Amino acid sequence: MARPTNDFLAGVIEGFYGQPWTHAERLELLEWMERWKLNTYFYAPKDNLKHRALWRETYVVAEAESLRELIKACGQRHVRFIYALSPGLDIRYAQLEEMAHLQKRFQQLLDLGCENFSLLFDDIPDRIDADDLTQFGSLASAQCHVANTTFRWLREKCPDARFLFCPTPYCGRMAKNKLGGENYLAIVGRELLPEIDVFWTGPEIISREISVEHIRELQTLLRRKPVIWDNLHANDYDARRFFCGPYAGRPTELRAEVNGLLINPNCEFVLNYVPLRTFAQFLHEDGFFDARKSYLAAMEEWLPQFATVGAPIALDDLIFFGDCYYLPYADGPEAGAFYERAKNLLATNPLEWGERAADFLQRSGRLKEFCQSVAQLKQRKLFYALSRRVWELREELDLLERYVVMKMENKNQIVPCQSDFHLPETYRGGFVSRLELLLVQQFDGTFVPQETFPTTSPR
Ligand code: GDL
């Protein structure tokens, strides 16, 4: 298996919704990237106004200077800086002024030292206005026209510029649902200049797995190898979670089928050490990539960041905690086993428990202690990133412990279980929590109103 050459885009997309990373965080990222031989940083923070909502507006001096510094820092760290704009919310494809706006925006970046660019058309309304339709015939053609024109203009100024395009349907499910219109991807395959790279997130937006077969099918349609925009560790869609598990679910053979692999990780920069470290290992692995082994090694490297003003945190405890926030589709093995234990205690008679309750209480206690010591982290940014999650985890562990103890003490007699720390409205309270309860998701993914959801006991 060939290792990625320098043409292969290997690195990080800052492409999530929510608060963008700070300048200092980006500089730290570049330090990691140089150390781990990641060669690309892709700038696309969704909620930076001038990236998307106000894509026509140029930067003021202070903003431009900070980008200039970042571009320079990328150069010093041997990292390719790619600048993206997302004009798709309101661009009128047929109007010449819009092309002028794009060029003016990219020209400002060229002047700041940037040499690589991208146009993103993800997460935009799936429609095209009448004028554009008359001129181009389809959304895909309209977007290709804008991308090709911008690319040609750019290559005159910068002959080696890399240019990437994110289609409106950017995963298997969207393509199947014909997002963007009939034959969208085939049109892109035909009409987008072959030098332009095309992003793809896999079968889903958040893909559990990305197989070689899946990508080969896409290559035929796109007439090129895609660049993977990997959302495996993105957490912008769920405020309660973050993902510090290993890069997983992609075979190393995938590397030869794509023009690049870029990872769009957790919003909280400090939580990305293990995702990025294991991702870099995956990219450079010559033999078999063992995701769990890579995770355990990366956790050991991450541990020093967990220095506290009190007692030291043990690696085993950090791993147990990390297993609770592993990957979107999987708990880490320790968390998985803990969950099964808890579930089993709730479902069985204490007379059958043997040592199982004591074992559960011991593990729960360990996890709660970890949550408590997080408040003593010297690195406050890391604590702030974790504080709401550990609060919530502790609260659930507390409640489960109470229930298990109640069951044990009452020898399986059902007595009301109450807790002064888990009171109605302040515990799992609020409007959104109530909305969440209205529709229940079944195992096959479909939703039913709560009353019609089949329960185990008759109502
Ligand atoms: C998306 C968005 C991305 C977001 C991610 C996870 C792409 C191409 N676009 O659909 O900005 O962070 O999902 O929520 O992935």
C-alpha cells in the first residue's frame, strides 16, 4: 500500500457549525499536524459570517492580518492552507456580479498568501431560481459553471492552485434521495473540470464505515477519485456528546482510492487530540491498523494534559471515561460492558446478583471520581470543554447507584425510588426535553408518538 504522497490531502477541516477555533488553537493544531505529518488545513468554519452568510464581504484589516499569520504559520509547518467559501445560501448563479464577488473574495486571500481554494455547496436549499434554471438547466450545471469559471481565473494567477468542490448531495443517502436534482453527480462528473477535487462524506453524513466498494462506485460517477470529508468525530449535531475514540471503520486500502482524507472533528479543539492522533496513524500505517491499539497509545500521550491541582488521574480511569465518549455508533469496550452490567442489574432479581452489584458500584464510583477530578484540571480549557458532560454523567451515575441500592435493600420489592438531587423540572427538565419525549424512535429508525410506542407491560 502506497503511503500518501504530498499531493494526497491529509489533514483537518475546520468545517463544523458553532464557535470557530481561536487563532491560538489553530496554531497548536499546526504544531500537532507537523509532528504527525498531516499536510492540509482546510478553513471552512460554517458560522464565521464571511465564510457563508456574508460570503460577499471582504475582511477588515484585523481579520485579514490574522489570516495572513495563519497562512504563514501553515507554510512554516509544511501544511497546505486551503480557503473555502460557501456561497450557496443565496448565490444567483447566472449573474456576473456574483462571479466578481467570488473573485474579489479570493483575490483578498491570494494577497494574503493563500494558494488553494474551495467552493462548498453543502447544506443549502435544494432549489434553483427560474433564471438560473433557464440558463443552466440544473443546479449541478450552475454550480459547475461557477466552480469552473473561478478555477480558470485562479489558475491564471496561481498555476498550481488546488481547488475543491463540495456538491449539494455529498453522501450516499443524499444521492439516493436525489438531493440537488436528477443525475446531479453524473452532471458534476461530466461538467466539472477534471482538475477540481470533489468532497464526499461516505454513505452517510456521519459514516460508520466507508468501504472501498462504495468509493469505487462513486469514482465512476464522478470520473475522479473523491476527497473524503470525514465527519466521524464531528459533534456539532449533538451538544451532549463528544468523540474521543479512534479513527475507525475505514480500511487502509481506502487511501489508494481517494485523493485525500480530511477530518472535520469536535467543535471543542482540546478534545481532538486522540481523534487526530489516531487518524494520522491510520494514514501512515504500513501494515494493519489496529484502531483500539492506536487509541490506547494516543490516550497515554494525552494523559499529561490531565494534570490536576490535586491527585493525579490514572491512565485506566481516563480510558474508561474516554470509552464513554468514543464514537457516534459505538461505545468503547469498557463503557459498553458497564452499560450492559447496569442494564442487567435493573432487569434482574437482587437474589441472582452475586458480586455484580458490588462490581457495578465500584466501577461507577471510579467514573464519578474521575468526573470530580476533572474540575481540578490545570488546563482550564479542557475542563470547560468537559464540564457539562461530566456533570451530566455524574448525575446519571448517581441516580443508577441509588436505584440499584434501593433494589438491593428492598430485595426486589418495588418501592418508589426518589432522589432529592433529581427533582422534576430541574432534572432532565425543560422544553426540549419534553419535546424529545413526544416521539420515540424505534429500533428500525422510524418514529412513533409516545402513546403508540409498544411497551413491554400493558397500559
Ligand atoms: C455536515 C456539514 C458539516 C457539519 C457536519 C456534521 C459536510 C460536508 N457539511 O453535513 O459542516 O459539521 O455535517 O454535523 O459534512
